[in-house]
Amino acid sequence: MRLTYFGHSAFLIEGNGVTALIDPFFPSVKPDLNGNGLNYIFVTHGHADHLGETVDLALKYDAVVICNPELGHYLSKKGVQIHPMQIGGSFDFTFGKVKMVNATHSSSITENGEIIYAGPPCGFLIHSEGNKIYHAGDTGLMMDMKLLEDESIDVALLPIGGNYTMDVDDAIKAVKMIRPSLVIPMHYDTFPLIRADVDKFAEEARKFCNVKILNCKETIVL
């Protein structure tokens, strides 16, 4: 299984029989999907820097969007295939098991000058090919993360940019609670309000697990 970072909170997962995007907002470089197509899109919440190009990509590749029911209702009216889930729920897909988990944030879509409620924000636990990936979405620090220690997470994708999510200090506390094998920071430096000292995060997080700082378009093999 391959995991590729495309900036902000966007990741591409490629495995046996699955090509999936998480939060497909691409601040600089878009993934080249022409060869493999796209099966699924995970969307953690409705904000534009996470919903991103979901509609266009889902329609182009006939991909199924995994999200909360309210966001799914909005997307289905655009002709998008959806698989709605609720926080705490899990489902066995052909590529593996997915569990929707809590995130502390908000979720809305701005359209024609109006704000549309887009359901509760979430994170995802994706278990496929013997790997368990936790994408936290946009979230503040919360005690729910302590429960994730029992999940034996292989890779945790955590926001560190502050202002809208955890900052570096709180993300370190999250690492201490989750205890993943590997943590990859995300949601930082895209714009001035979320500038973060990623080197400080890496230095402190390495006391508890392995750390990998990914550049845009960089891939790791799990």
C-alpha cells in the first residue's frame, strides 16, 4: 500500500483494488489519476479546504464519497454517489474496514453567499492490507484520542497548524494519547494563519513514535 501527500490535508491511498483520496483540496499540485482511476473519496467535513474538488473528481471517476449523512445529502443532489456513515459507525468495504471517529471542529459549505450546515466533522480509521491509518481531519485536542491507543494505529495523520485545529503543543499531546507507530503532520503552512514549526513537532513527537515529514507529492510505502 502506498500513501502520497498532496499538501494541506490531502492524501492518496493506493492499494490492491483501491485508489482513494482523503480531503481532496490541492493547494499546489494535483494527483495524476489517469492511470489508476479513483474508487473512493473520504471527506472529513464540508469546509472548502477539505471538500475541495470532491464533486468534480467523484463525477469524473464515478467514485463513491464516504462522509456524514448531511454532507452526503448535499453531494447526492449534485449527482455524486455516496456512502454515508455516522461517528462511531464502521463498515467493511471490499478494500478493508472503515470507522468514522469524532473530531472537534465545525462543518459547513458556503454556496451563493449562504452557509449550509454540512453535518458533524469527523476523522477516519482506515484498515486495509494489514495497515491502520488514522486521518484526524480538522480537530482540536480531545480525550477521545485516548481511546485510539487501543486501535494500534500504524500511521496517524495529525493537523498541527493551530488557529483552526490543534497546534504543535496539542498535537504532541495527541501523539502521547494515540501512540501510533508513525505520525505524519498535516494542515500547516498552507496560509499564514496556520504557520507551524514542523521541526519542533518532529523533535518532540519522536520521543513517542516515528515521525515522517512529507513533502508535497512524496510517497511512503506501508
